[in-house]
Amino acid sequence: MGASLAELVVLAAIVWLVARLLEPLRRRFERAILSLIAPDRAGIIDAVILSVNKKRKE
């Protein structure tokens, strides 16, 4: 028995929504594991990569 395209789209939307809702818990879980593995590196903060504007201002 195959799934229709609409069922697959709904399933994909549900998986995406659950992943978005669990994102804050994932970071807490990763930090807890990091503090167990390497206590001296537990203070690492998540970084966001920013684009660099390479044009010089004159």
C-alpha cells in the first residue's frame, strides 16, 4: 500500500515542526554532554557566522 503525495507532504511537515520545537532542547542536551565529557570546555557559547563585507570604505 503506497502513500499518496498529500500524506507524504503532511508527514514531512510534522517532522519539520517537531524538529523546530525540539531545537532548544537539543542545545541543552549537547551542552550537558559536553560538560560531562570535557568540563573545562563546557563554557563554549554557540557562534553565528556573519558575512564579511570585503569592500573598503574610503
